Amino acid sequence: MIPLHYSDEVAAARQSGTPLVALESTIITHGMPIPINLETARATEDAVRKTGAVPATIAVLNGRLHIGLTPAQLDVLSRAKGVAKLSRADFAHCIATGGTGATTVAATMIAAKLAGIQVFATGGIGGVHRGAESTFDISADLRELAMTHVTVVAAGAKAILDLPKTLEVLETYGVPVIAFGQDDFPAFWSRSSGLPAPLRMIPPPLSQPPI
């Protein structure tokens, strides 16, 4: 069993039963330049806190799998060089060799499941790349969504991908894809990809009318 290293904030939430939301770390190391990456990571954690939950940003630091990062660790990670981008295939190797790695959607799901965290929030998931019928370039995120029982709240798949094929693979893997409060499957920075979502969820009213 991989040892998990909880931040004090996450450990306290586990003790009190406060809801936890997992967050990935590749957006910090591979998604944005300094200092925007750190500012975005902090803003994302603060957005989770405002809902009454506790954020658990996940990363491997010097071979230790961290569930929740301190402000100092976030800062160090935002400036680190040569950080591995971890998915299922190289997750264990990074830990075994004492490396430092940022977790993708797939790796964050694995770590969240190990930590007993049921909800993971991210930007866009990976998917089927354009031309995949020749390259077979399909993100490991899709298979992980079928294998690992964690609810992933996302803005759809990244818009540069082949979104129709991404939805087809998710359907093949038996992954329920549910649009919240709209009919269309989102496309990362766009509310609509032009594709209907397979399933839809209508948000409840903010307040219940008097009986």
C-alpha cells in the first residue's frame, strides 16, 4: 500500500467529516507560466473553501504522495523544474525512485480513491486526439474514468480534441456523462461543443417555496 501524506488541513477535515474535493497539480507545473500557475492554484483552492469543503491538491514530492499541499509546497511546486507529468503508467515509478511529479486527471483519480475522496474537480479531461484512427492517441483519462469510482466535475474535454470520438469512447467504456444545468456537452472554455450531452441534470432551485 502506498503511504499517503496528508496536509494538516486535509487531516483535520478527515477527522471532522468535512467534505473534501481533490484537485490535480499538472495545471501548476505544465499548464500555466509562473506566477499565473500559483495564483490559479490558490484561487481554485479558495473557491473550494467557499463552498464549505476542503481542497486536497495532489502531487508527488520527493517520492511522497501528498494529499493536500501547504502554501509553501504549492509555491515550491509552481517553481520546480523537470517535474514529471504523472498518469497511471508512471505513477508508481515516480514514487519508487523518489521523484517529483504532478498528477493528471487519471493519476489524481487514483490518489483520490486511495484517500477516500469521492469528488474531484478539474478543468478539462483528456480524450481522443484528432487523427487517433492512425495514431491511437487516446488519453488514459478515459479508461480511468471507467475504472476508478470517483466523481469528476469538469468543463468537458479539452476543445482541441476530437470531441465526438471522445464521447463515443466514454460510451463504450460505460462512463456516465452528465451535463449540469444545460443540454450540451461543454468544450473546456466553451459552454457548448455543439454536441448533446448523453445525460442531463437540472440543478435544484436555490430555495424551496413555502408549503
